[in-house]
Amino acid sequence: MKLLIVIDMQNDFIDGALGTKEAVAIVPEVAKKIEQARAAGEMVVFTRDTHQLNYLETQEGKNLPVVHCVEGSNGWQISSALNVGDSRIFDKPSFGSMALADYVATLDGLEEIELVGLCTGICVISNAFILKAKLPEVKISVDSSCCACVTPQSHETALSAMKLCQINVK
């Protein structure tokens, strides 16, 4: 079985508070990837960066003082260009999700996990590393054409780091 994990494809990361032209550009490719995965009978899950109104008081907020992905806001929503359907959504208060990794570890017959989404150098890499640590014998891959980061250079840096840790970068 193959699992597609769509990381933080939320309005604030696409064209909102922390949006970039690179993030906007990958939305159609991610939509296509989701539809292809479903057509192939693969499971699709999503993550959603989730902050509260006190975001600026948190450690992350002090290091990145841009309010974003506040639970219930438009910026917190997954892009309407993507078909979430009945997929499970993991709300996560941090870069990586231990709940996601714990859930994935319960899936029988899992052979490959593919990650796509935002931001390559923060949440995609964090979840890829957590999953690799939790499931060292499961193939973990990242589709670089369906990911974007703060800058193209930080995107490439993250891809290089993942390759070093035996994550397959397509």
C-alpha cells in the first residue's frame, strides 16, 4: 500500500500571510497528484498547521512573528483548489506531527509514503524525518515538483538534507 501525505497546503502558506509565488505555482500539481493517488486506490491524508490567537507568545511566534494558520480562520483552511474529500486531516501545533507518525505506523501493508506540500524546509522535512525515524524500513519519498519553500534556495537545501537521510527525492 502507498500513502500520500499532503502537508500544510493552507491558504496562509499559498497566497496569504506567508505565501509565495512558488507555493501558488505548485497548487495545480498537488491537485493532480491527489487525484492520481485516489485513482490508483492510494490513501491520502492531510496535515494542517494549527495555531491559536496567542501565537505571537509561543516559541515559534517569537522566532517567526507572522500570525498565520490561526484555527478557524480562512488562512488555516486547506486550499479549496484541493479535493480533501473524506481524507483524514491531522491538525498539528508544530512543524512535525507525532500523531500522524503514530497513525501511519498502524497501517498494515504500508510500502511507501510520499509527501508533498509546504514548506519543504520546515514542515515537509520535519514530517519526513519523523516518519523515517518511526518507520525506517518504509520507503519515504518527496515529490520536489509538488513542494515549495520560503525561497527556491531553501527548497533545494531541504531536498539535499532529505537525500542525505535516505529519503527518496523525485
